[in-house]
Amino acid sequence: MIAPARQLPLSLLLLRLGVGLVMAMWTLDKFINPDHAGAVFSNFYGLDAQGPLVLMVLGLVQGVVVIAFLAGALRTLSYGAVFAMHAVSTLASWRQYFDPFENLLFFAAWPMLAACFALFLLRRSDTLISVDQIMTARRETAA
């Protein structure tokens, strides 16, 4: 059994890895399948992505955020950015929620949005395999 003091950090790490996996796949989609990513931008955001180069630049920025998020680095910024990106994505899909049984997978966005919000609120407790936590521990031992 996991000691109670380790349950919260372990739970937050697992949430971070799960959310990070989804976000990483969305990021990779911009590089591997830019036509699909462009269709998503057009259909859900009403934006013309202006070709694969724009999607790759967006993917690069998103990739940096996702790597920081997965590493537990710059937690306020990276966790907040992941929450904001996923919130925009979830809300942009609003039409899908009116026909729920034709679009059941879209409802998976809501528990993930809740996980993103929980991670943001509890970011200071997300200490396992966290760059921020490692840097804090090093500063404390050096002092």
C-alpha cells in the first residue's frame, strides 16, 4: 500500500502524464498529419490554418508547453497554458454536445478539463518527477 503522504503526489503525477499524453498526441498531429490538424482548425475554430507551416509553428509552441508540463517545469505557466488550450478545445466543440450519442468521445474532454483544472490548483503538490521540485530541493540544500 502507498503511504498516505505519497498518494497525492503520485495521483497528480499520473494525472499529469495522462493529460500530457493526450496533449502530446494533439501536438504531433500538427506535424504528422497537418491536413487533419488544418481541418480541425477550420471545423472547430473557424480558422484557416494557412498551410502546414503555420500548423508546425503552432505545434512547436504547443510542444514546448507540453514538454514543460510533462516535466513539471514552470508549473504555473505550463499547467495554466495546458488548461487554457484544453478549455478552448472543449468549448470550441460545443456543437458536438447537442448530438451526444453520435459524438460520445467528445464528452471525454470534460473529465480531462477537470483534471487540467485540478492539476493547476494543486500544482504545488505535484512534486514527483518535477523539475520545479528538483530545483527547489537543490536550492534548499545549497543554502
